[in-house]
Amino acid sequence: MNKGRDIQARHIEVFQKNEITEHFIYKKLSTRVTGVKNRRILFQIADDEMRHYNVWKTYTRKDIKPNSIKVWFYTLVSLVFGFTFGIKLMENGEKNAHDSYSRIPDSFKEINGIIRDEEEHEQALITLLDEERLKYTGSIVLGLNDALVELMGVLAGLTFALQNTALVALTAAITGFAAALSMAASGYLSTKSDPGSKNPFVSALYTGIAYIVTVVLLITPYLFLTDLYICLGLAFFAAVCIIGFFNFYISVARDLPFKSRFLEMVGLSFTVAALSFLAGYAIRYAFGIVI
């Protein structure tokens, strides 16, 4: 019996520590976000977390310090990648802890019902958060997808056609930069022709930056290594990492499925790259070009 009570006490202390940790995370973020609405929402959630903490404190009768590493980590992630992503990543990570509420004895059921109601309230508040960068995910997808598909095809074709890493890097960089400007211009005109809440210039900027960053990451191996096929392999690896990270970001921030979107982008990029590689092979031997 005493052993069971000790286990229950440890569970409650874990819940209490989670609540005070999340309280400090939300409180820190509320002082850093822009917009009165967003600050008010985060302040309200921070207050809810403190209320949860005090509920559990009535059972433990002790003060518990927050997990300072989690506070630092999720605050940093939220500032770098956006507070919507950081908050949802944190909430997803705490799902197992929240699920364990069901294992608390019946004597706690009433208080657990109150806490679950408050958690549902928090989730509803989170959906109200308004973050500019999430409005432009379509523009980022446009830049990333086009850069990955087009440039992987260009790199694969040039790798076999030119047989020189410096030439491949130079040609791909010129092609990528020109394509980035073209995509940014297209994004600007597309957004301008469809009036809405998005700024055409900002939309074009997100598209162009996403494209250029992708180009830089993909051609970097060709700038430092001399083996063409190792460079191409590293470029493919970088492409998979970019696709994986961005789809993970979108899946968390927008509650979308990860696997299907990830496999679709990888399959499309690699198919175009394979066809371009074959085209480079065919062109090289058809014209008898040796570089």
C-alpha cells in the first residue's frame, strides 16, 4: 500500500513540475511575441498553468522548481522557429504525461476533470494564435519545392555532363540564383493578383530566400570536395534533410500529416533528379562532349 502511494506521489510531483515549467515558458514567450492579442493569449495560458500547478500542490504540499533546461530549450526554439511551432512541439511532447492522468486513482477524478477542461481551453486558445510566418508557408513551400526539384535535376544532369565539381557548382549557382529571382517575381505577381491578407513583397521575399538557402545547401559539397558522386550523394542527403525538417515543421505548426507529405516531396525530387541524370548521360555521349 505504501509503495502504491509513493508511486502516486511521484506521478503528482511530475504533473506539478510540468505545469510550473510550462507556466514559465508561456510567461517568457508572452513578453517576446508581437501583437496585443498574442500576448494576452499567452498570458492567459501561463495563468492556467500556474492554476494547474497550485491544484497539484494541494496534494504534494511542497514547492517544486521548473525544469530550467526545458524552459530554455522551448523558449529558444519558439524564438528561432516561431512561437506557434515551439508551443505545439512542447504540447506534443507532453501528451504522454497528460495521458497518464487516467492512471490516477478515483479519488483524484474530480480534480482531473477540471484540469482536462482547462487543457482543452488552452488548446482552443493556441489555435487563436496569429503568427505572420505561418501565413507564408505556401510561399516557402513554393521556393523549397521548386529549388529541390529543379536544382536536384540540374545537379544530377551537370554531374554527369560536366565531370568537374567546380563547373557543376558554378553552373548550378548561376542557374539557382536566376531561378530564385524568377520564382520570387512569380510569387509577387501571384500574390498581388489574388488580394488577401498577404503582402506580395513579403510573399516574394519568403519564396526567394527559401530558394536561395536551398541552392546554397545543395551546392556546398561541390565547393569543397572533388569526387563528383560523393558530392551528388551529399546533395541528395541535404535534400532529404531539408524536406524532412520543413515537413516536420509544417506537420507540427499546422497539425498536418508528416509521412505522406515527406514521401511525396522526396519521390518527386528524386524522380526528376534520376531523369536529369539520364539526360546528362545521353547528351554527353550523343554530342561526344568530354570535359
